[in-house]
Amino acid sequence: MQVNEKKEFEPVIVAFCCNWCSYAGADLSGTNRLNYPTNVKIIRVPCSCRVNPMFILRAFQRGADGVIICGCHPGDCHYTSGNYFARRRMTLLFSMLDFIGIERDRTRVEWVSAAEGAKFAATMNEFTEAVKKLGPNRRLEDLRCRKQS
Amino acid sequence: MQRIGVFVCHCGTNIAATVDVKAVAETLKNESGVVFSTDYQYMCSESGQNIIKDAIKEHKLTGVVVCSCSPRMHEATFRKAVASVGLNPYMLEVANLREQCSWIHKDIATATEKAVILGRAAIAKVHLNAPLTAGESPVVKRALVIGGGIAGIQTALDIADAGFDVDIIEKEPTIGGKMAQIDKTFPTLDCAACILTPKMVEAAQNEKIHIHSFSEVADVKGFVGNFTVTIKKKARFVDETKCTGCGLCTEKCPMKKVPNEFNMNLDNRTAVYIPFAQAVPKVARIDPNYCLMLKNGKCGVCSKVCSVGAIDYKQQDKFIEERYGAIVVATGFNPIKLDKYDEFAYSLSPDVVTSLELERLMNAAGPNGGTLLRPSDKTHPHTIVFVQCVGSRCDDSKGKPYCSKICCMYTAKHAMLIREKYPDTEVYVFYIDVRTPGKNFDEFYRRAVEEYGVHYVKGMVGKVTPRTDGKLAVQASDLLSNEQLHIDADMVVLAAAIEPDKTARPLATMLTTQMDTNDFFTEAHPKLRPVESATAGIFLSGACQGPKDIPETVAQASAAAAKAIGLLCKNSITCNPCVAHSDELMCNGCSSCEKVCPYGAITYIDKEFRMPDRTTAIRRVASVNPAVCQGCGACTVACPSGAMDLNGFSNSQIMAEVDAICK
């Protein structure tokens, strides 16, 4: 029998970034060559308020271990009020997720402006670490969706 | 089923160095729907674009995925390329392999793995893309310039020269801004007023330019080409149309002890005043905080002496609404408040002044008529110490982290002017570094040292202590000789850091433009689009975008004007087709979407539906105005029945991306 090599757990992290601030902030951290883990994959949305709670549930169902939503700082939304909607919706959703056993640390809302490349990288490093500590998401994952390996 | 082509860009070595581009292209070939996959050195180059175009024709592609740099960079380029061969431009997606993969990762294996996943997500999305056609919306041929300093004036003049109407909104009673307060300008030492005031007059006399002085922006609605701005014309208690600027009221006003903000509060003005002799518009204003009539209802001298009856004590703030195609922000800067810098005794001694105060003290139109005298006892100063970087390049929360850029040069100017006019005055300049990049700037600084004998000392001033004999004891360190210096100074001049004007932050919120952490406006691209904000139709001019000297400000002002003119020249602009739309069959008319829409783009219409039993029924359903919708997607999430969806970022598209990433 082969000895199982103990591989470090590599979480799957989905980041929703608004086009105007956070996606640009993510680009800036790239331009500045600031590293963050490959675990983070970014989905571009026009505004943080475009993030439907369904997307987050879907991510957890499909095996994501953490979901982070990034938008413009309060008051700076390109669409005036989008990030306020996102903030309210996510507050409700996260407390519901917490209630059904998805730890608070697996979900996060962060405000990153287009000029905050360093903050984006730091946030992603920190968030990945936090999710790593929690281990894989087992609560909502639908094993039928899991990749055959 | 879509026929998708995948094009992986090397970006020279920018992507190829950390991502195995050939492997990415090979792996993505096996994705469902992908009929063609290739890699090339520079996809954005003409030959790269030709590869895409040829493949679309040859393989009858219905969808294109380009794995390259950020879509913020080249999405438009590739969209244009695919449109040129007849494919709908919105059938293209860009996977961001450079900014969000190769540049942030070092390990080739994991970066390649991530690149494949990002490619898969884009492919999954393209599968669900639908062709979109952009509508058009008309452009209002009028521009608004917010701020009437040199930046705003130059922008307005250039736009007016091109034949468009332009309004200037200035919050002070006169245009001119900070440059009007400056005495001489570096590096030529010509007088600021001599070059600024003709421009102010030119702006006032240009029939295309309309100046709203003593006004503020109260509200901004709309979008590029079609902004509706509410202007608050603050009550100045003087009828602008009647006042001739004769100044009789200011002579007769009994309230003569009002700090004169134009002279940095170094002398006094009257309660009814004209800020300075060359003010534009030359119209008086009554300061309601000091006017005896407005405060106590007793006086009325000014209204008695005014021969044209311009004084109106009952004037109220007035709100007017105007429509504009383009908006240029030129809100400028202010020196920071120095109340946190007790070590320099700024609040303790009147002889410790900021550079802008010194500017007024030396100005012929200033409080001393151009003779440099100590503010405390009006004697001639024999030793003057300049302190650089007060609040600039500061690590702590007291100051600003950035370099204010203009201080090294204006300090050299001040030192030179003082030494020239008063050769018996010793001038010391304490600096961290002397930064003089710019045409003829370093020569200018060297002249100050070599020809005028200004003592430049590398080091910081630790403490300034006012002594009882009126002198200021300056304690400083000379870092080069490693000595402690004690100088008995008559005056200390602090080069205070500059910060964006306080009105900029609320304005940015109204304009939905972005700012950095220091409240400077963020440009759309730091190198390639320096005068545009990320919000279409909003342009940046002058120091609101970052510290700048006058030549740079004027250059940027003209650049912003050119961009605004480019927009105003168009009769109509293409709208963003990525807007919301409602599925009428699913909509139950609940109004949830209407409530969250920040643009009022959603209305309700009564529509006739054929029911399964062949009868007709009238139902209330949501309808989105695509010309007004900006595509934020707030309504799509608010909709409880899932009827509302967003073109280009539909629920199913984002879900497909989520699936591809999590798989």
C-alpha cells in the first residue's frame, strides 16, 4: 500500500469583486507584484450589489471553502448605493449561514478601493489563512458535484 | 452549442514566465464547445488580433475567450477586433491571466493550474453569452467645470475656445483660487497676478463661459453625456446683476474687524467686501457672520450708500438646475492645518507662519504692501528659518504620507526673493531632501544656494520656542555634520503639506467617482488615462488628482478640456448594453426592483397577457429604461421571483463561473 503523503489543505476561495474599485484594486496588486495565494479566484461583477446570495450558496454547494465579496468603500460606490445593499444583504446572509453551520470566517465582505492594491493582497492572504485554519467546507458541499479524481 | 475559440497571450514574458501558456491552450482545447485554441506572443498586437479574426472566420466561431491581461486593459480592443469580422462584440470574454495570475504568483505549476481554471470560468461564461446591441443616447453640448482656480479657468477657456458652452462653479465669491494669493511664481519669478488675472478676465468676458461664483454643487444625477446638476447659489446678500463693484459699501461699512481670509487672516476686512481688487466677478458679498444688519437688524449703511440698490438683506440660497454633457473636476488643494504641530509653535507665535501666509506678507497687495515685516511687531526680520516637509512624507497620522511636491521649489523661491530684497537677512532652509525635478527647477534651486547664499541644512527642526525678547529659538540638527544647531530666528516659515479641498470627498460621492485614501481623485489609468476618472464623462483637472505645480496644472487642465471636447463633439454616445431587463412572464409587479434602483430606471406598465385558458388578463410588470439603467444589478438581487436579470452578467453566467472555479 502506498503511504499517503499528507498534503496541505488548499482551500478553494471565490472572490466577487466589483468592477470599479475592488477588481481594479486586484489589478493594482498584480501591477505592483504583490503576492497572494493561487487559491483565490476572482469573478468580476459590475457592483457588489450584483452578488446574489444564490451565488454564494452555489459556491459552497460546489465545494468552495470560502467566499469573499469586495466592493467600493461605503460612500464611494460607482452606482451611489450598491455597496450599502450588498452590506445589508450579506449581513443577513452571513448570519443565516452561521446559523446553519458555515463558520463566519468562511465569508467576508471587504471594501477595497481601486488604489488599494496592497490592501487587496493583504486581505486575500489573511482570508486564505483563516479559511485554511477552518479546513474544508463540509456543511453545504454537494458531493455529487465533486470532481472525480 | 457555441463554437468557442480560446486565445492565450504570452504578453511577452509577462504571462509566459509564470504560466505555461502552451499547456493552458492545450488543456482548454478539451473543454466542451472549444473548437480552436492557440497561443501567441502578443494577442493585442495587430498580428495577434488577426489570429483571432482569421480563426473566427475559419472555424465559424460564435464565442471568443482571450486569456490575457485585465479586461480593464484590453477588453475594448478585442471587442473591436471580433466586431470587425462580424461577431457580436459581447460574445467575447477575457480571462485575466496577467494582473490576477502571472504577476502575483511565482510557482509555475500552481499558476498554470489557476490560469486553466480562470480560462474555464471564461469559457463557461461565454457559453451563456448572448449577442447584445448597444443603444445610443444624445450628448448635451455643455460642460461644467467645478472649481475656478487656474485649473478650472484653463479648462473652461479651452472648452469655450472649441465652441462649447461651459459653466464654472466656484465656492468662493471670486474665481482665481490659490494662484491669486501667490506673489511670484517659480522658476521664472514672474508675478502670479500678472499672468492669472488676464485669464480671469478672459474667462469672465468669454460669452461661452458662465461663472457661478459663490456657488456649490448640490446634486448630480444622470450619466455621461446627460448629467443634471443642481447648483446651489449661496446667498451673498448682494444682487450680482446690479452690483458694479464700485467698492463704496466696503469703504463705509462700520464693521471693519473681520479676519481677511484672502490675506490668510493676517489683516482685516469689512463685513461687506470684495475679496481682492481684481476679483472676478467684481461683486461684493456680505458676510452674515459679521454684518450688523444681518445679525442685529441695525445698520444698513451699505444699502444706503449703494447707488444701484444692489444690497438685498433678504436674499436666500437659490437652487438652479442645469444639464451638462461632461463634468470637469478642478477642486484643487489647501495647505493642511498645523494645529497638531506644536513643536513649531505655530499657534503660539504670530511670527511662525506658513508659506502661503508668507506669500501674502510679501505680496504688494498683501497686509504690509509688499514689505516683509514680522507680524508680531512689524519689524524687519534679520534671520528667517524655513522648515520643509511639515506634514509631508509623514509616517504617522499627524501628516500626509505623500510628498507635496511644490514645497521645495516655492521655498527656494521665497529664500531667493528675501535674499534679493533684503541682503542683510540670513535665510536657513531645513530639508529632508531637496526635490527639484522639472524644467529649469534644479538650476533655480542651485541659484538660491550658489548665487543668493541661502543656507541649506539637511536635517529637521526639532523645536521652535518663542522667547520673551520676541526671538524664536530654533533647535535643529544638521545631519551632515551631525551637530546640534541653535538659531535665534525672527521668523519661522513652515512648508505645510497640501491636501485636497474638503469639498472634494462629498463631491466624489455625488459624482460616483473614486478617490484614494488621501482623498485625491483616482484617475482611470495612472499612466495612460491620467485626466479621466473611471466614471465616464467626469474628467480631472489640477491638484484634485494629486499635488501639482502651476505648469503641470495648466497642462492637465488643457488635457482634461481636450477630453471633454472630444466627448462634446459627438452627437450621441454608445450606451452600455449590459443593462437589466425583466422577464415579463415571471414578474409579479411587486416593486422590489424599483425601490433599489439608484437611477429610477424602472417603471411599471400594465401589460396584456394571454392566459392558458385563452382569456386575456392585464398585469402590472416592471419595465427597464435601457437608456437610464447603468447596469449595477441591484434590482436583479432584489427581485424575489428571479424575473430581473442583467445582460452580460446574468445569474446563469455568474453561476457558471462559480461552478467552473469550484469544480
